[in-house]
Amino acid sequence: MIRTDVTLLVIAVVLVLFAGVLSAADAALSSISRVRAEELIRDGRRGARRLLGVVRDAPRFLNTVLLLRVLCETTATVFVTLVVVDVLKPTWLQVLTAAGSMLVVSYIVIGVGPRTVGRQHAEWVGLMTAGPVSAFTAVLGPLPQLMITIGNALTPGRGFREGPFATEAELRELVDLAEQSRVIETDERKMIHSVFELGDTLAREVMVPRTDMVFIERYKTLRQMMSLALRSGFSRIPVIGENLDDIIGVAYLKDVTKRVYDRREAETTERVETVMRPSFYVPDSKPADELMRDMQAKRMHVAIVVDEYGGTAGLVTIEDLLEEIVGEITDEYDSDPVEVEHLANGSVRVSSRLPVDELADMFGVEIDDEDIETVGGLMAKHLGKVPIPDAEVSCEGLHLRAESLAGRRNKVGTVVVSRETARSHDAHLLKAEPEPVES
């Protein structure tokens, strides 16, 4: 009996060591990307092509690794239990010894140690184990996938077709763990999480709403188009027909500039509709990640977002989608808005985001409009369109003139406010868009 017990223990040790190798292989193969495997092939590393084959169909091979590891670990536990039962007599001692010893062995020898080695030396372990894993997968055939199918059938819900490996939640946890271990920075963690969230974000959540859109009518001249583009700061402007729900194209400042450069008289004789490009329409329910791929494939920087009734909901640019990943994008023209600045001529420069109530208290007037919250909103309401630099409005005894742009979306950042003197208090729109001088 003693010789039999020693044989069982030796077999158990071999199985535990083999299970540890499989655990290391699991960690290594899960860490290697297809791109890295292709780089190893170019470097001439031995076994790199077989490793690439494993990485390309990782779930299938990882199923095999998992099945073999569980088989070795379970068999080793059974053998150790048989030896303990033969050597020790009290039942409670048998259970305590067998369970305790295999718990320590499984946790350290099969779990922590090999997985750490597999992640720290992923390339070396992957190259060494890719061949045996491929061979075992060929021998076992569809058995691992059959086990996954049975498990999914017994599990409530739909389960995982390829097995429960590398879910999004697990990847998110790995990213958080990498940040805690100082492998990546906090900003990098936020960016990676933003990539995951991009698939759950809809176009309507990132678009510029129609109330903030700057547009131009189809009958306007090229000179008017250039004036609007230079004043608004936008190089791509939607072209409308009858109304904002009838967007017929997009005018590009580059196209207009080239036409005017080639034919000087075109700036007053040609209309915007002659140089506009086709519009790219997308539903407001389209996922942001799919929208980004479509815009990249079609080489479009602007897309018109349409609601369920076919009306214009807004527009989205590729910069809007990128901001969902990298955060707010600013350039050298952006500056921090000034809340309140008293000028020498008695006027006051305020931020377009200044609450209307504060503006009214500042000048001692009453602005009774529950629909308006900010100075920018007040100008937009009286203009009937999005204010751009040099747009002027008179209301409630005040004269408001839009100044500089702010932010990547080129909204008016500051407004100069003064008391109305020579103008009528009932004047609403003084200058929204200067007409070109005919040559």
C-alpha cells in the first residue's frame, strides 16, 4: 500500500505541475495580441506562426486549456484524497488534510505563481506553449466547445457562445487594476473606459443641436458664404432650402475659396448651391462607434442627424466623436471667457453664459422672459438664429453686440452690453449678417 500511495502522490505532483503550466499558458495567450504575434513573425521568432494561429482563434484554444487544467487539478485532488484516506484514520482529519493541502497547492502552484509568470513573460510562454496547445486542441476536437454548449444550456440566460472569457466587465477591471499598479496613468484609464462607453453612446448624445447650428441659405452668394464662415469660425456649413429641416448639402470654405480664386467675379455672381457637396445623413439613434467608422470610411467630417420624423435634429462632426474619447479639444484661438469687464466707454463686456438676471440687476432693467437663462440665449431669441461675431440686438433698453468665439464649437464667448440711447427700445435685429458690397 505504501508503494501505491507514493505512486499516486507522484502522479498528483506531475498533474499539479502540468496544471500550473496550463495556467501560465492561459495567462500568456490571453495577454498577447494579434499585432504582437505578427511582429514576432517578422522578427523570425521560432513558433511565432503557430502562436499567431492560436491568437486568431483564442476562445477555441483557451477552452482546451481550461478543460485540461480543470481535469489535471481535479484528478490530482482525487489522488491526494485517496492517499490521505489510506494514511489517516479520523474522518475529520482526512477531510481537513486533503482539502487544506489541495487548497494551498491550487492557489499557489496552479493559480498565483504560474499566472504571474505567464503575464510577466507572455511572449516566451506563448511561444513555448502554442504548439502543445494546438496539438491538444486537435486531439480533443469539439469536446471543449461541447462542454461550453452544455454549460450555456444549463445556465440561465443566453450564456456566452465562445465561453465566459474576457468579458467587457473583466477588461474594465483589468484597466482599473493596471492604474492602481501604476502601469498606466489615470488619463489613460479614463480614455480606455471612454472607448468602451462609445459603443453605448448614441448620435443624439454627442451632436450639436439644431438650435446651435450655423447654416446658410442656398441662394446666398459665395461672398456671403465666406463672410459667414470667417465670422462664425466654421469651415463647413450646412446649406438649407426652404427651412432647417431641408438641408440639401454642405458648403466647404475651401471649395468656395478655390472658386473665388479661380474666378474673381464668382463671389457675387454664383450661389452657394453651385459649390456645395452632398450631405451625409444619419439617424439620431445610431451608435457613436458605428458612426465614427462610417464617417472614416466615407471620408466625411460632418453628418446631419435626423430624428424619427425626418426632421433635422442637429449635426455631428468627427471632432465631437473624438471628444468622447480624449475629452474637450481646444486650439490656440480658445480663451477663458471673461465674466464681467467694465470698459472705458461705459459698456460692459460679459460672458455669453452670464445669467440674464445678473445682467438685468447690473443695468437696473427688467428682463421678463422665463424661456431665457443666459445672455447668449437672449441674443439668439431676438436674432432668430445662432449669434456670431458682430451680430447686434437691442432689447429692454440695452444694446448687445456679440464679440469673440470660444470653444471648439465656435460659440460666441463674450458680448458687449451698453445702454440703448439713440436706438428704439423695440428694435430687435440691427445687424445679423452683413450684405456683401456688389462690385
